[in-house]
Amino acid sequence: MSFFEEKNPEMDRYLENHASAEPEILKKLRRETFQKTTQPHMISGYQQGRLLTIISKILQPKNILEIGTFTGYATLCLTEGLSKDGKITTLDVNEDLAYLPKKYFSESEYSHQIDFRLQDAKEFLKETNAFFDLIFIDADKENYAEYFRLIKPRTKSGSVVMFDNVLWYGKVLEEQPKQKSTQIIKELNDLAAKDDDFENLILPLRDGINLLRRK
Ligand SMILES: C[S@@+](CC[C@H](N)C(=O)[O-])C[C@H]1O[C@@H](n2cnc3c(N)ncnc32)[C@H](O)[C@@H]1O
């Protein structure tokens, strides 16, 4: 559920009815996420999932990074566009829930291209020397500004970066927010807009996606 879905469920249904079909494995995963997890609203869901797939198919990336696997919905959407020899590294810290993405990754036709790691994203980013063609960040909002600083050296010309939930249910409009996560998301959006090495746009889909491309 998002800021926009709450405001106009009828329009949301229309958008879903006029987009490409959701693959069967994702329908199953979505259902199980709602049955088995306490915060199913965290899932990327249908519309955002199709956007991730289309962007991935346009880029045909060799190397994708996802921060925040949750049950693996967005991971599987992103895999659809991977080049034949490409791979996706997806990170999460929730050990209790790891059985769910593991189950669906092993069922996926792209299982051999998915590297699922239970590792803190900051730790991973400080260790890795890899460059990524596509990075999707959908994790702890309090670290969004830090993630921006850490991922920048891991991008090259043409790399695409997507940060989810950057409208934060509309709270980014608060001038002096008390909530730490709102402050940091505002900082991230400012950093992205001011960094001359990237071009960017905030897509008002669901809770907002900051879409950046390294020049
Ligand atoms: C909103 S959910 C991700 C949703 C997922 N991308 C999807 O589309 O279904 C956020 C996830 O980030 C994970 N997370 C939180 N802090 C993290 C960190 N420091 N490193 C890696 N993952 C983290 C949480 O455990 C949670 O599963």
C-alpha cells in the first residue's frame, strides 16, 4: 500500500489492468508473502515490479545489485532482464525470512544467476570492488544518504540506480521533519538532484522512486 494507492484505488486498478501480466511465480510469491509475513506491504508489488522488469530488459545488465531482498519479488522481476551471463547480488539481514526468497529463487529459471547473501549492505559496499549496471535500493531508510555515497564509486557511465520510497508517504514535503527516516530521505533526494555526475527524476509511482543515471 502506498500514499498514491490509498488516495485512488480505482485508478490503481485501472493501471494494473492495463499493464503486462505478472508471471505465475510472482503471483505465488506475492500470495505467500501476504500469508506468511507480518509486513507484506513491503513487497514491491505488481506495478513497480513490471517497471523494474522493463528497465532491466532495456539495460540487459551483466551485474545487478539489490539492497533489501525481503521475499525476493523485486529480485525475480530484475532477473528477467539479465544478460545471459549476467548475475544479480541481492542482500538482506533478515535470517528468519530467508527461507522464502531461497525457495522461490530455487524455483526460478534464473536460479543460477542469483547470489542471495545475508549480509549488511554497508558492510558489502565497503568490501566490494565490483561495478554495477543496475542498482535497486529498497532497505533501511536511515541509511539512504550513506548508500548514495557508497554506491557512487560502484557505478560507471550508463549505470542506473533506483531508490524506492523516496516520497515517504508524502512526508518529504515536511519542512522540518522530526522523523529521522524522513530527514535522511530528504537528504538523499537533495544529494541526487545536486550531483552533476548523475541525471535523475523522481517517478511518483507508488511511494516514489528516485531514478538516476550516471552520465
Ligand atoms: C522494503 S523491504 C524490501 C522489499 C523488496 N525489495 C521487494 O520488492 O519485495 C526492506 C528489506 O530491507 C532489509 N534490510 C534492512 N536493513 C538492511 C541492511 N542494512 N542491509 C541489507 N538489507 C537490509 C530488511 O530486512 C527488509 O527485508
